[in-house]
Amino acid sequence: QVQLVESGGGLVQPGGSLRLSCAASRRIFSINAMGWYRQAPGKQRELVARITSSGSTNYADSVRGRFTISRDNAKNRVYLQMNSLKPEDTAVYYCNMLTVGLSEFWGQGTQVTVSS
């Protein structure tokens, strides 16, 4: 069973930065897209950023220009650099990987709290 493990969450002040990382416990073949989602208390899970195997990216309007997603295909890793963090970015962040064959994998989530 493949597991995705996120790291890098924590408590940060408004305006600060965090870098999230996600790694697969073993090799996943034919990954198409990798992404980050988040879920705040009382809200639905939402897409934050997504990157395809060709490097195309898309971002939620609320994070565009502040967050950057990147991936390491050889290592099955995906990253999310988060700058200029705001209190409304507070949520549990989940890593997601989707293969060409439509197998989907999720991480357990990492808490990001933006507060002074």
C-alpha cells in the first residue's frame, strides 16, 4: 500500500513562509498530476495548487502569486512553497497524486496555522 507523507506544516505569523513537502512511501508509476488541497474547519476540501507531469500548473485564485508548487518526478515528491501567509490560509493541507490509470493517493494531512 502506497502512503503519501506530508511534512513542513506548523505555526507561522501572518506574512511568514512555510514549505510543505510530500513523498510517496514507494515508487508510483505513471503519475499524471500532483497537487495540494486544504480543508479549513467547517469548510469543504479545496484545491490549492496542481502540477501535471509536463509541468503545467494551476492555482486557486486565493493563493496565486503567493504559493508555488513544484515536483521532483524522479523522487515522486511534490512541494508547496507558501509565502505571504494569511490567517485565512489556516487549514489542514493534503497531498494528492493521480496516475494516468486514475489511481489516486492521499496523504494524512499536515496542519498549517497562520496566527500572531
